Amino acid sequence: MGELNVDVVMSGLARTPELGRELIASELDVTLGSATAIFACQVRKLGHPVTFVSRVGRDDFGALCLRELSRLGIDTKAVIQSEGAGTGVTLSLPLRGDRAQVTYLGAIAELRAGDLPKDVFRGHRHLHLTSFELQEKLRPAFSRLLRTARKAGLTTSLDPNSDLRGPTREAILKLLPHVDLLFVNEREARELSGRRSGKQALDALARRARGVVIKLGPAGAIAALDGARAEAKAPAVRAVDTTGAGDSFAGGFVSAFLEGATLDDCLRRGNACANSRRGRHPRRLFAQG
């Protein structure tokens, strides 16, 4: 449940962009994007049925999003096509193992709790929410959605995918008692916990949420769940495009979690998905981040 947009990815840049100077990209992809969609696609590819709840514009980009989700067998009946707002777009510039991004929100910011089917959780096992700051009208309902999902018997996961300082930090901390799996990278973990290292952050956050998973980029990932701790190193790969790697990791982890796998195996599957050629771009190799 969350944002849905296309990604316009320009790669092969020789240097970091500068104002007033033109750069040439060697590759261009216009493809299904968004943290939520990349997660959903990864979970679906691993064999789990998925329903997507979101908003797109009634435009070519919205049609692309719906077509790609449907092609993978993801249920899109709860994706609303807005008449007034265009489909969200993210411009992504991969740069030496990292990336710069600029996002037009459009219909992303229009999804609200009142848009959701009344029986939205019926027949489902898990709720995944992402991108807290982008979802301006759904954001106030995050706590209620997580609580309601749990009461309906679902497990829950949250990937804030945001700058976790100031008011956003306080809002996310209030959500954690209703979260079974929190996914954050190391920077986000330190911002959210106020600790200086990933492992210190893991200990602090595990006292607030049932499970915490911290993605450490090329170093792999660490996790805590129901009092257990585990860590897994990532495979050694050459990073080509990190776009979507963290969301692919979360999809792999959650798919294993739903199958009752051990915490070690959940981490291993997450790492495998994050570093796989089968991520969002089939021609590219991800480095988890």
C-alpha cells in the first residue's frame, strides 16, 4: 500500500552533475518505479500473491504502471486513476555506487485512507507500507492502518524511506509498536535511534518494534526479531545501479518471513534479491543499499 510512479533512470554519467553544465547519459530506462512497487514485484516473483493499493494519473505513465504490475500477476483493482493529478515520476541518476533522485509527487500525494476498500485487509496475510514523507494524505492514517491490519491477523512491515529527523522521526517512533518488521538503512537507523553505529541502533530500535532490519550496503545486513539477532554479509558484486536494491532486499526478506524461515535465511534471501540481476532492471546488477 503506497506510492506508485515511473522511474526515469539516466545512467553512465561520467561525473557528478553541476549546475550550468550539461552531462551525457549513456543509457536511459523509463520503467515501473517506487519503493512500494519494487517491493511488491519482488514478493510476487517469489511466489506470493500481491494486491496493490495506490493512486496514479489517468495518463500514459499510469497505464505503464498498471500494465507492468498486471503483467506480473499483481492485483491492481485497488489502484485508483486520478483525473486531476498526473502519475508520479522519479528522475534517478546512478553515480559510482550511489544515486541522486528528483521526484514529482503528482497522484502519490493524493492517496488517502478514504480511498481504501472497506475490506482491504480481508484475505491477506501481510501489510507493507513505505515512503512516509511522500504520502501526504495517507500519512496521518499510517498508525490506524498498522493497528487495523494487526487486529485482522496480518503481520506488518514499514520502510520509512525518509529523512528521519525532526517531526518525521517522532512520528515514525510512534508507529514502531505496531510494526513487525522495520526496514532502514544505516543512516536512517542512526537518525531514528540517536545512536552512532548500526549495531547500537539495532539494539535501541529492537526495544520498540518486534523486528528490525538494518541494511548496510556492501557490508550486508543485520537484524533482530523476537529477541534473536543475526547478520549476513552481502555477496561481492560490482555495483552498477543501486536503484531499488533496498526495496528488493525487503521483498526477499518478507517473502522468507512469511514462509516461516529462520532469521538467518530471511537475511540471506534479502541479500540475494538485493544483489540480483532479477531486480527492477533485468539487465543491471544491484548493490544493496
